[in-house]
Amino acid sequence: MIDNKVIVGISQGDINGIGLEVVLKTLMEPGIADICTPVLFSSQKTVSYYRKVLGLEEFSFNPMREFSQLNSKKVNVFVCYEEEVNIEMGKATDVGGKYALISLEKATQALVDKSIDALVTAPINKSNIQGDNFKFVGHTEYLGSKLGGDPLMFMCSDNGLRIAVVTGHVPLKDVASKLSIDGISNKIVQLHDSLIKDFGIRKPKIAVLGLNPHAGDNGAIGNEDKEIIIPAIEKTKLSGLVYGPYSADGFFGNGTYKQFDAVLAMYHDQGLIPFKTIAFNEGVNFTAGLNAVRTSPDHGTGYDIAGKNKANEQSFKKALYAAIDIFKNRKLHAEITENPLHIGTIKKER
């Protein structure tokens, strides 16, 4: 942090998608450099190209090649590469994947080195980024390998809807085999701890969804709910704070989710379909469980509208704000729990 402002790193994502559009629109927000110090990992030429295409001539930035050149009063662009790149908006190309990875690697290293306080990632194409240095199914797994901790995909929105998932980018046919009592119990505890440290909720109330229709109907529609999920809830020993398993359809359909601080879903679409239905363009993807803060918007590369100046930047803007808030919440939690007061018995004076 400099001048008590959080230094937020931003990876550019796929250069042929809407990533840089939503990034630049967000960084054009008046006063953005007053609440944080943004560092976009890209290049002068790429940013200047997008500035021209999008008609954002007023967007100005400080190019830097090392962090000693950081300007706390401006938007900074950390120059990751010097060459001119062939940008083909709306197309999934190997070039797009190559420069998405270059940006992500530089930004992640800056996070590891603590040159930045938090990271916001623009969308990548999970296919064209694959290579010798990236053999992961997404940002979450990549960052889990680079940063300490156990990553937990955690979707959040301003309306209080928060949904985490036990199994992230896993094929549906493999979900049941990936579930275990210990695994689910650990995710519940991770979610509980994140709500306290990252969101400042003192006594979080968590709902756990079942895997099968009607949460298995006591074994009539699968045994996973009865034999794995219920024992996992009981094992956490957070009695009174964790409830379930709930049947996912009725849980969201009748608004029960509003009674909880967070929801733990068993698999990706079980959690993300209702989340994006309720909070699309307002949601944030937060990777909890790591020793550093990372957020991203709740959408993908948006190739179909890339370069057309139609992309909605609200989700990226929310991701930026969330990264700032979570970093500050973690810092505050660390300070107030560093030297807790010893609790002793008070002797009654006679």
C-alpha cells in the first residue's frame, strides 16, 4: 500500500475479447486513482490501440517497466511486452492466449512479490491459453498452484448473494466421485473463515446444497446426500451456523437463500446458474482460501461483442471494488486478532 491506497494489479485477459474494454472503461471512472493505485499488466501499444478503437482518447496512463516508476496518482500500465501484437477482435487465436498468459504471469509474480496488494483478472479463453506453462482449467487452479492456500471458487454480489462451490471446473460425470466427507467439511470451514476474515461477518450462517434432486429423498434418489454431505456438515462442529442439505431448486425458487450469509453448492453449474440468473453483470468471482486477494468479473471473453463498444463494465468495476474491500478487511482482521486479550476469570472480592 502507498498513501494508504491499495495497489491493485489487473491482468489484461484475452486481447481479442472484451477484457481490455471493460478494464479501460472501469479505469476511466472519475476518481478511480483516489481510491486505489491501478496497475494494468499489458503494453503501451495494446492499450493505445484499444483506446483508439473505443474512442477513449481522454484515457491517460503512466507506462512503467519496474515498480520504482509507479505513480500513485495515475493509472499505471506495466509494460509486459514491447512488440506490436496482431489483435483480431472476436476471434479465439493462439496469439490471444499467448499474451493473456504473459500478462497473467507478470501480474501473479507481482502479487507473490507483494509489489501489488490484490489482483483482478480479466477473462481468458481456457482453451487457447493452454501450453507448457499453463495446464490448468482456469484462473482458480492456476493461482492455487502459484499462491499459498487452497483455492475456493466464491461468487459474491452486492445484494448479499454469495455462493461457493465444492468442485469447480470438473466434468459433471465426475462430480459425485470427487465428493468426500473431509473435502466438503474443509470447504465449509474455508467458507466460514472467509466470511469472517474477508467480509467481516462475525457469525456467518451457511446453507449447504444437496447433490441429488430433493437432496436425495433420504436415499431414494442417490445416497451421497445421506452418506457424505450430512456427515460432512456434522463434522465441521459449527453447529447452529451450518444448515442443510437443501434441495437446490426449491432453495432458490422460494427465496430461502436470502436467509443465509453464504451458500455452498456441490458443483459449478448448481451454484453459478442461479447466481448469474440473480446477479449477472453485478457479480464478482472471488478466489477465497489463498494467501492473497484475487477477484474477477462473472463473465467470459464475450467474443460476440468484442470491439463493438457494447460490453458492460459493471461486473469488472464491482470486482475491482471487491478486491479493495477484501484486502482491507483481511488487513483489519489480522490487526485485531494479532494480540487478542487474554480471557480470564474475575475473582469476586469479599
